[in-house]
Amino acid sequence: MDTNNIVVVGSCMVDFVSYATRLPKPGETIHGKEFVTNFGGKGANQCVAAAKLGGKTFLITRVGDDIWGPKYIANLKAQNVNTAFVRSTENSSTGIAQITVADSGENQIVIIAGANSKLCTKDVELAQELVTNARVLVVQLETSQEVAIRAMQLCRGITILNGAPAVSEFYPQLLKLPTIFCVNESEASIFTGLPVNDISEAEVAAEHLLSKGCNSVLLTLGEKGAFYMDKNEKFHVTSPSVACKDSTGAGDAFIGALAYLLANKPGVPMQQAVEKACVAAADSVTRPGTQISFPDKSIFQDL
């Protein structure tokens, strides 16, 4: 079996996106400017992001038996994602996300898990050979902790856990199993109970997570770039300055790009890989949407 493949275990969501001048305040109704429907979900987003860069990707997920399930599978195939382990779930809706995007690029998101909540450890075990031999495995927390943990237990390659959405109560294996534990500022704060508002606080949070058993910690900091720390090195990389149109999915573009680089460019140092992942994420926010905004392989022509 190929060893440069990327396996993602995670969620599929259909994004119902409203664009407005600003985000509404609690209890407020405002007029929007545009409505679109996109394909999203953290797992699928990260898988598509890696595929669009040229990665050989596989997605382990569930869709519903509603009108959106077949449409989502067709979308994945069009993006060159292997769908052999995408299962349709009876009497379930495909996951959805209601998203509001402001002119500033800020967003608010509410997700309904639907069929994603039915993804189980058996789904992972049915793909055991694939997961075990993955060059890079990516998991998140839009599915259960047990699913993420089982997948990481099986994988002999590099494992990335994107701790999103963050949880305040979790199994210790969530920190100890992944090669890279990746969260943004608010997620790091929930996992650690510490404030994370700047680079110095990010370093304190990373140290705390390492003390709890993490092998390495990668904090994404939006327009401020990213901070990485393991037992041997630490660094902060900046993000390119761009005009942000829609920040939705930027973190997924980052994870997908990092997975692609780790799987296909193993000679690239971690700092350079994180820098390039920031470039991919920054590029994605210059266009509206999630998967449709992710860059293609031309962005890494210099590697």
C-alpha cells in the first residue's frame, strides 16, 4: 500500500452561508446580502484541502440518506478524494452548518451533526489497513473522542489531532496520542483553562499542554501566524498580510496543507512546513467559501 497517503477521519457538513455587513447581536435580526450553499465540515474540508494540493487522500466519514448525501459524495469524488469508506446512514440527515459571514471576514457557525454523530470506532476498524499504513492521519472533534482515539491508536504514521470544537473534559489519550496537537487560541484556552491572546500566552499554553503529555503543540493564531513547540524546539511563524473576505475554513486549509507537506515533502523542516501551511490558509481567506476557496498545487511550486 502507498505510504504517502493521507487519511482523514471526520465530519461532512453542508454549509448554509449567509453574508451580511456585520454579525447580528443577540436577539437581533438584520438584513443579509447573499446566501450560498457550500460543502464543508472539518474532516471533509481538511481532506479536500490536501487533495487540491495534490495529496492522495481518503476520507472516513458518514453522510445521511437525505438529498445531500449523494451530492456530497459526488463532490468528494470531483475533488479526487477516495470515498471507499464514506458511508450513507439510514434515517439520518447529512450534517449541516449554519454560517453567517460579516464584511470583516468574521463568522459565526452553528453545526448540527446529523449522520456525523453515528460515525463509530467500527467505521475506523473497517478501514484498519488503510489507517494503520497512512503516512499522515488527521482527526478532529466534530466526531466522538472515541473515534479519534481509535484511529490514532491504529496509525503507525504521523497523526494530527485538530482539537476542534474544543472540549473541557476529555480523555488523556487525546493529548498523548497525536504526533501534533493543533488548536487555535480559543480552543487552547478551553483545553488548558489559560488565556491565549498573544504569542507569550500561546507559549505558556503550549508548555502546559506538553506537561500534560502532548508530543508537540501547534497553535494557529489567525493573522498572527502560528506557534509550534515540542521538547526540542519552538518557533513562531508569521502569516502573509492579505485582504480577508471570508475566514471560514482557514484553519482547515492550514491543517490540510500541513498534512500534504508532511506526507509528500518529508524533507521539509517543520518550521518551513508550518510557514507554508500559513500561506495556504492566508490565501484561502481572500476568497469566499470553504472548500471552493482552498488553493491548488500551484501555491507550492517552489517546493
